[in-house]
Amino acid sequence: MARIAFILLCHKDPAAVIQKARALTAAGDVMAIHVDANAPDAAYDEIHAALKDDSSITFAPRVRCGWGEWSLVEATLGAARAALRAFPEASHLYLLSGDCMAIKSAAWAHQMLDADDADYIESVDFHDSGWIKTGIREERLTLRHWFNERSQKRLFYTSLNLQRRLGLTRRPPEDLTIMIGSQWWCLRRRTMEAILAFLAERPDVLRFFRTTWIPDETFFQTMVRHLVPEAEIRNRTLTFLMFTDYGMPVTFYNDHYEMLLGQDYLFARKISPEADQLKARLGDLYASGRTDFRISGEGRRLFSFLTGRGRHGRRFGPRFWESGVSMGRERVLYVIASKKWHVAKRLVGAIRAATGIPCLDFIFNEEDAPLPDLGGIQSSIAKRTRHRRAMMRMLFDHEDSDRLLICLDVSGIDHLQDFASDSCELRVLELDCAYSDEFLAGHARRMGLAGDETSAAGLALLLPTLRNDIAWETERLRALGLPHLGRLREEASPTEWAAAIADFLQVGQEEAAEIAATPQLFAD
């Protein structure tokens, strides 16, 4: 009979990981857990302490993972090796994330795998399938990617553009046909063993994939097609997931329970953090022994039907960006409000380096602020502003984080009022800067209120108005009554800066002091 070794990749919510591990191994299956090295050591210690004595669970070496990087494949391979060593009786390896939940029982899953000696992995031709909907395509392979698009955005695109200009392209290994598909798969033991043996003999393949972009969508898909006869491959995933027109994953809520059970899949992702009832009902399902599931398979058709009606103005309800959209109750949006954009960016650079919080610059003020491809909603400041809450939710999802930091000009009162009315937690840090006449003169030129030929006398008349305008915007910000509004005053001491930063970011004094020690933080 089939025995599944689950490969669980996780990076947050230790209590949920422990619960999931116990639920999925209660019916006789086993699990290898990889906890992202970016996660706090305390989170790993909590998981390890709770599960280390369970003979059906093993732990993989921790890898510091970044979205789109080889590190995700490296972590998966490490967990697969750990599972193969610890569980010689495991017949299949099933890759899961912390956002996946079972929508069938273990009895159903074992019957399904026993009935068909095959690997389940979505695997289609990289070049001809049209699988990639947004972002770069061929250059995922032909260029080399050393930097992370999310945490090292400027370096990522600088490297990309430099390689384009210099024509530094490459080709995949000649004997490989590159395939692409969902990263969520279920492979037979012998298939994973064949992949590991192949890699031991082919360091060139490892070198190639290490610098491709988003290799978790191409590596295993290519390896399986290269090593396994086509008759033994089922070109599908056993994890039910859907995507919006913007290429973002659809989230499931409490009222999706019956629909999920009717899908011809074993697991589903992503389950909303707020869907407590759905999580409770699905949590008990895997070990229930049920085999009476009725497969209707209407999920994708229903979703396509409803979104199609929306395109023609005949939707049952408003589009998600028109009303009721929420960034998420369990999420925290950090906003640095500043009239001196260069000071805010300097501070953001230090925060990004010290904390790993995903940070974005003045995305609602600068047209060319670096942003991922979100299907067009990010293409102009007008669109970003019109659909700001929807875009922020998509950015949270894109970063796969419950924390996100942006910069905003102090004039952005409407944005802050809108964000404050959301269910997420809003934390704002005002940068209380001194404004010299030189800065205000440059500000006037940037705004088009003065030019190179404007006389000193003309500027002298304009500067008091600009100074008063900034003071008025600042007072409007302070009058909003935001529950989490802090202030970083230029004339304060570094110790006071660290205290304000610690309160704003909810970090320890050591991290805050490191950020506060940024050289020339308020310099013009």
C-alpha cells in the first residue's frame, strides 16, 4: 500500500505547522519538514521541540530561501534526501507548503496512488505552452539570475539590463527539453532517487538551474520528463489551486468547504488565514477514513464563469477592487511618511538589510518605482491609486509575507485614511525633518514651481509658502488620529531614533539601534 512522505516547506506559524504535521502523519504517513532559515530560530525551536521525538517526522537542513531563487529547490532536495534516508518504506514524496490543506482522506489518497503507478506533476513545454502569464519569459533561462527580485530589486534589474545590453545569453544543456508547471507535485520514490543519481553525474545541469529564475517551476518538471517514460507521467498536480487574471493565487474561505471536497485533488492552497471554520473542518479530514467523496470538479469552471461575467459587467457582485477588498486581518502595513524622499529611502535601505521586511519605495508617488508585474494594475500611478487596496493585497501575496513596508509622501492623506479603514494593522512613522532653504528651492524646482532662471527674489517669496504647505500637510497627518503613529525627529538623539524605530517596526532594541546608526540618515 502507498505510504506518502510529505515534504513540508514552511516559514511561519509554528503552531499551525505542528498541527498539520500531526494531522498528516496520524494515518500512517510520514513527513520531512524544512523550516526556512529566514524564520526566527525560536519558531524552529518550537516546531523541533514538539515533533523531534515523533518517529514519523524528520527535519531537513535549513536553507535561507528566497522567492524565485534556486534556494527553494535546494531546500526541497534536502528535504527529499532526508525523507529517503529516514523512511525507507515511503513509496511517494508529496511536496506541500504551509498554506496547503488536505481535501481528501488518507484512505482516498492511498487508494488513488495504489491504483496508478505514476508521477503526478504538471509539466508542459516551456517555450510553446503559454504557461507564463506575466513577467519575463525566455530570459528566465537565457540570462543568469544572481539576485533576488523581491529583496534586491535594483540589483536584479540592473543585472538583467546589463546582460541584455552586452548580449550575455546562454543555452540550456543540449540534451534537456525545458519544461514548466506548478511546483506542487507527488513523485514516486524511484523517480526522486533517479533525479538525485542524475544530479550526481551532471554538475552542468545543477550549474545551469542554479542561476535560472523561478527554477521551482522548471527544475523538477524538466527532470521528470527527462528521466521517466511519458506513459508513467500524469501531467497534472494533485494540489488544487487557481489563479486570477493578474496571475495571483485564489484564496479559499469558509464557504468553499463543499466545493473543495468535490474537486479531483488531494490538497488545496491557499486557505485564507481568516477561514478558521474551513481550517478546522479540513484539519480533521485526512485521518477521518472517509471514502465517500463525490467528485464534481466544478471549481475552475465556476471561477471562470463568474470572472467572465465580471468582464462584461454582469457579475453577481462588485469586482474585488471596487468594494470590500481587504489586505487581511493578520497583516501589518508599515508606512514611512516623509517629504524628504531620499531620507525615507535611506532609512528603508537600512530596514531592509536589518530585518528582511519586504520594502517598497514611493510606489504611489514615483511613476518608475520598481514593482513586480501584477497584470497591469501597477502600470501607472493613476491605476495604483485607484485600486490601492487591491494592489497592496496583491503585493502582500506576491511577497508571501504578512508584513510589508512602503514609503508615502506626507501629502498622501487619502491613502492613509483608506488604509486605516482596512482590517489590517496600519503602523505609520512620520519623518520630522528640518527643511533648509536649499532643500525647499530644490523642491520648488522638482514641483515645477521654479526653474533654473527663477530669481533669488522670486524664490525668497515662494519659500515661506512651501514651508507652510509642508507644515499644513504634516498637521493633517497628525490630526488623523491613527492609533500607531510614531515620529522620528531629526534633532533627536540616535537613542531616541532607535526607540521610535523599535516601536514602529515591533523589533528589538538591537535591530533598531543598528538601523538608527545609518550614516548621515537625515543628510540632504
